[in-house]
Amino acid sequence: MVNEVNASPYCKTLRFVSERRDLCQCYSRELSKSAIHYKKQFEDMCPGGLTLLSIPVFLDEHTVIGAHCVVVSNSPRSKFSVYDIAEEFNIDAHILWDAVKKTPLIPKPILKIAREQVVSATELMSKVLARIHTLKQSEATMAKKYHSIEEIFKTKNMSK
């Protein structure tokens, strides 16, 4: 499972100040497990109010070996949302609101491009891993054949 942890001031505050710092990470793991189990992409909002996208990483058409999970949204900008999230994470709402103000707003077109890039990167990961897997299988088959041939030569040389 691949999990890109958001390094924004907002996420850092949730992770380092909160007594419940593992809420979002646990949530992203669960979302990734769903992507792996159902072999399809999932999108949902984490307890911190960010949109997570989890995409399965395929080894072949039927075999999923992990998931790529990333944040594809801005932090909440509504004071009400931020105060609710601060309460859930058991931190001072003013500290979280400060973190929101320090987190740069990413324009929607850039978020859309980022989402497309995540999908492309995950597809590329799948293709690379599938190719590596195929090469390892070929190497193993070649090694078996080599050892079989080696045994034939050994037995032939011993019979002389």
C-alpha cells in the first residue's frame, strides 16, 4: 500500500498536536483496503475534512497488490467545519484555524490536474510492477531450465 501523507501545515497540525493523530492515517488505510478488496478506486473525506483518493495497484488484470492513496483537495475553509474537526481531534480550534490560514489554497484546475496525475502515476506503477513480476518469473523459469541442463551434463559426464 502506498500512502502519501499530506505535509501541509493543516495536516501537520492534526498529526502532531492532536491526541487522536492517527485518525486520518487509519482512515486512509481503510480506504486503501477497500480499493484493494473491491479492485476499484474509492474517494471519500477523511476525518480531517480532506478528500482522499485511493486507487488499486494491479499486478495483472485480476491481482491487486496495494493501493495508492493521496489527498486531492484543499483543507476546509469554513470556520464551522474547522471548529467541528478541531473538536473531533480534541485540539484548540484557534490552532487549527491558524494552520488553515497557513495552508496555501490550491486552485481547482491544479487539483484536477493533480488528480489526473495520480491516476496516471498509479497506472504506471501497476505496469512497472507487472513487468518486474514477469521478468522475475522468466528468470526463475530460465534458472530451472539451466539447472535441468546442468544436471543432464553432470550425469552424462559421470557415465563416461
